[in-house]
Amino acid sequence: INLIDKAVELSPENANLVAYKGSLLISQNDLEGIKALEQALMLDPGLTDVEFSLALQYLTSGEENKAQSIAQKWIASQDNKVSGYLLQGIINTKQNNNTAAKADFMQVLALEEKNISALYNLAIIFENEENIEQAEDYYTQVITIMPSHEGALGRLSTLKAKNNELAENIAFLSKLSAENPENINLF
């Protein structure tokens, strides 16, 4: 962190350096990282990934209203609607408002049909609601798009095992393995 501090000191107007410092501080559980991310966004408001990280940090630190504000700003924009609905879905999930969260994630899919984050979050919500058939369908969609998605692979396998569908699971994973031989997560 000392080298980053020196770099920021030498170039305090470099939003990317300030954002990197913020991310590094957050990775060390230092909440000063939030201030650094906010500063980076003041320097360059176009850093969408930084703003998304900041919104997630707001959620983690209990400042849901600030995360909500970012989500609403993005939903109102033409450029960041997908990120806005995705963030809104995450906020609603955190608040245990699954009905609204599902609607938000479905909005993401209406805009971006193969959005892995929305598909995966829907799968988890349906699994938590014990709608296993829907959960399996969404996990399968995630894996079909991204065969290396460890979360979806693990959760789908667990669901199949709980439902005594091991043969079906083995056949599905074997098919994926044949189609994606470079994917070591399938072995």
C-alpha cells in the first residue's frame, strides 16, 4: 500500500490510481477504501466498474440508500440499465424481497438474454424458495453459457444429488466435458 500511496501522492488526479488504492484498502477490510473509491469517481464519473464496486461496498457497510441511489441513476440512464437492474436485484435480494429481486433480474435478462449474474441470482432465489425445477433450469443455463462457473456447477450437482438424479447429472456433466475438454472444473 505504501507504493500506491506514493503513486497517488505524485499523481493525485489519476482516478485509476485512486480507485486501485480504494480497491486495495477494501481488500484489506479498511473502510477508507470507500472514501478512495468515492474520490476516484469525483475525478472520473465514467468509471462504471468502480461505481459498481462502490455500490457493493455501500451494501456491505449498511449504506443501502447510497447503493439504491446508484441503481436508480443507472436504471434511468440509457447506458447502464443492465447494471442498474442487476444492482437493484442484489439490493432487493439482500433485503429479502425476492419478488422484486426476481423482477429486477428478469429485466436484466430482457435487456441482455445471457447475463450470467442475473441467471445465477435467479437460480439461487428459486433454490431458496425450494422451486428446484426452476433453480436447476437457471443453473443449467449458466453452465451452458459458462461451463467453468464453479458456483452453478456445484449447486446444480448438489441439487441433483439431493433429488437422486445422479445419472442425469453425470450425463449432463459428461456432455459438457466432451464439449469443453479444456474445462478442468468438469473433472
